[in-house]
Amino acid sequence: MSSTTTLPPPLATNPTPTTSTRYTAPLTTAHTSGLPIIDISPFLSATSAPSARHKTAQAINAACVNYGFFYLSGHGIPVEKLDEILALARRFFALPLAQKNRIKRFDAGGAEGGDSARGYQGLGENVTGGLQDLQEAVDWYREWDFPGEDGGDGTVKTLQGANLWPEEPVELKSVYEAYIAQVQGVGKALVHAMGVALGLGPPASDDDDAEDENVFVRNCAASFWVMRMIGYPPLSTPLSPGSDPSQFSCGAHTDYGCVTLLLTDPTPGALQVQLRDGTWLNADPIRGAFVVNIGDMIERWTNGLWKSTLHRVVHRGDRYRVSVPFFYEPGFDSVVRPLRECVRRSGRAEMGEGGTYGEHLLTKVFSNFYYSKRTDW
Ligand SMILES: N=C(N)NCCCC[C@H](N)C(=O)O
Ligand SMILES: O=C(O)CCC(=O)C(=O)O
Ligand SMILES: [Fe+2]
């Protein structure tokens, strides 16, 4: 394939942010935002009652049909650990730029002519919908060693290689690696629950180990996860009442894979989620809970029964904001095509080409960087 990087077309004007509290399904517990709070613990314990799992699965289905977003509680990661993750992110971003640049991602514009998505990216380096985001970030991906130079086809180099870890804070690497192991377990339980919520049973098998497995769990077994640590200085442009934002901390986008487990500091009014009617809802954080949303691969698998919902960050507070999303995704080579049962239920034609998650991810990553000058794929 030979083409230059094309950015997505500019977004149509965004609707005015709102703090709507409407929701359309009977949900047992809801935050003031209206987004449901869902307890995943029945899927983390092997001994939980079937009725408890059923309740969780039903709540997930309602949340994914109505919003594509919810809060997740009962995940078992202590709140002190979550606070520590955020505090370490804040300490890293407070370092001088020269020090942060010591783990700078290897840029396409660099003298050596390669690029890498792993590492630190400075303010304005990430682009969404054709606009630079007012954020800086560090990306870590599942480590992936190719036997060959470029994985065979020259298109995956950007995602290869080892992660870059900062020297400071010294404990960041070990704390984050332990967290990644824990949060992957939550991701696995969550996609398991999602398969149950959709009535996607395990494959017919005599193998006891496969008893609980469904198509989501299987495809995430070698999850090509992404961990992202983001820092957001406040946007400076004033917003007059009723006007649309012209600058974003992170422009409106959908996430790419299965589920995002988002951890943020307590800053309110920053993360906004688009409702079905096109208005924007503030999804303010709940301490100790994750904000969860589904990504493009779940939308494709379900043939749109569950939507990968647009969301954005518009941070106008007065304090530097940090967030740490963990993206629990399919394997890089997972072929994702609509599930026959979901196509039938949706009553719509089969959506999407049915390519691999890796192909989707690469398309996204190559359109994300302001400095990318990629011409060789
Ligand atoms: N790995 C995930 N999902 N990262 C989400 C990043 C979203 C913003 C990005 N600039 C974009 O336009 O997609
Ligand atoms: O920082 C946030 O609240 C959300 C970030 C986000 O949506 C993303 O990185 O995909
Ligand atoms: Fe996102």
C-alpha cells in the first residue's frame, strides 16, 4: 500500500456540552450523570451466584445499548493503588520537558527515519479529527518482539519494540507493571460478562477450561493492550455560554478495541460522552470506580447492537489534570467480523470489512501524530 498519511476530515460543529441526567433503561444504580454504576465482582469470583452474574450482565447490556459507557465498581483494585497510579502520573508530567523527552517516542520526522508509538509525546503532538489535542502522554503497549526486522510486511514497526520507562519517578515502572497485570484481569472479567450479556455462550467443548469462554475472552487472550498516561493543562480559550468549543484537550473520538478502563483524577467537567440524541454528558469521575466504554471492535462484533460511543475531553478547570486509561483489546491478529447472531438480531446488513484489530489500530495510530510523515505503507 502506498499513500501519505491522511487526517480524518474536520469534525462538524459539536453540540453544546450539557449535563443531562436522562437515561432510558431501568438501572439499579446510577451516578448523578445518569450513567449506571455496575458491579463486576460476580465475574471476578469463581463462586458467585448465577443470579448475581445475571444481574451484572443485564446491567451491562442496558448500559451498552443506551450509552456505550458506564462506571465499574467491584473490580478489587484498592483505591489507594489507583490514587498512587494517578500521583505517579502527576509527578512525571511535572518534570522538566528535557527529562520527559528522555523517553520521547521515536518520531517519523527523526533523522533515522522510523517511528514508534511507544513513549512520551509532547503537548499538541497527538491529533484528533484534524486538530491538535492539548495534552501530553506516555504510551505503553504489550511488549511484542518480532523475529524479523519489521514483522514481515513493513507496516507494524511503529508498534514493535520495547516500552520506554522513565527514570523518574523511580517506582513508576514497577507500580505500573503490577497495575497492568491487575487491570488486565478486570478487562478479562468484563469481556467475559459482556459475552454473557449478549448471550454468546462458550463453544461446544468437553474441555472444562473452556467452560466460561466466549468469543470476546478468546480473542483477548493475547490482548494487544495499551496503557496511556495523559496530562492535560487547562484550556485557555474562554467559552462563552452556549458556544461550541474550538479547542480540545482530546477531540471527539471512539476507542479502538474492546473495553477502556479509564482512571482519572477528580477534575469534574472534563470528560464528555455523546448521548444518542447528539448532546454531550459530563462523565465526572467516581473515586475508586473506572469509567468504562466499549471500543470499535465490540461495535463491529455486535454489528452495532452496542455502539462505540464518541467522547472527548474539554478541560477548562484551573488545575493540571491527569488520567490513565487502560485499553483492553483483542490480539493484534484477531480477525474481527460481526457475529452471525448479532447480525440477525440487529436486523441490519453486516457492517465492516472484517479485518484484524491490528489493521484497525495501525490506521488509527498513523493518523494520530502531527509529526508523522509516513509514506511507506
Ligand atoms: N488507544 C486508544 N484508543 N487511544 C485513544 C486515543 C484517541 C485520540 C486519538 N488522537 C484519535 O484520534 O483516535
Ligand atoms: O482523559 C480522559 O478522560 C479520556 C481520554 C480518552 O478518551 C482516551 O485517551 O482515549
Ligand atoms: Fe478515548
